[in-house]
Amino acid sequence: MGIEWAPLGFESDMSIEVRDNTLGETNVLDADNPFSVGVRFEIPPPVVPTLGGSFRIRVYAESVGPGPEQQIGPTTLVPVTGAASYTTVIAVPGNTLLGEGAGAPPVSGVYKLVAVLQHLNPTPNEVSGYAESSGLIQLREP
């Protein structure tokens, strides 16, 4: 998916990438180590010169099997600067999500991530979108 620029009728791309604390892209992480989620999104060229405000980005994790479903990392505001492409990185502290076998009942430690974008100018409007991680991630207990 990407971003819908309602009511203008445009769509643009949005993607996310999970990186461990060595900044390498990965799908298996240690639960007690921090990691980051890079969020990249595009603005349709006709919209760029008319856009103001900021973008609100949130990242959520959904457990596969028993486990938590929650926002991970802080809500991030990305100011509109007139660029056609934006990238932001959301830092996720260690021990935010349970690793494999932790908890009661034990969790799988496997999660699907999604980033959610909303345009604010100054309040939320109809421009919104999301991007899912390209695959599942697994958190292992050290």
C-alpha cells in the first residue's frame, strides 16, 4: 500500500525497513537490543508545491500467535519541507516486544510491522496511508 491523497485522487509510495542495532537490515533480532524502523514515503509531484504542515508517523507490531499488539517506538512528526521524498527513522528500545518463549503463555516472538502515516495541517486530514514490513520479524530471547 501507499498513501492516498484524497480528495485529489493521487497515490504515492511508502515503505518500511527494519534494522538492528548494527544498522544492518534483518528479520531476526535479540529482544533485549534496540532496533529501528526506517520509514520512507513519496509526495506526488503536483502536490509538493502546495503542501504544508507535517506528517505523523506511528509504527505498530502485531504478534503472530499469542503475544502483544502495540505501538512500538515514539510517535514521530516529520515537518513538510517542500521535498518530494522523505525518510525518518523510529528507534525502538530493547525489551519493547517479547522474544520467543517469553511470557505466559509463551509467545512466538514473531511479529508483522506496519507504519501508519497521517498528514496534519494543522489537524489530521484525509491524506493517510500505511506500509507493511516486507516479511515477518522474529525476536529471540538472548
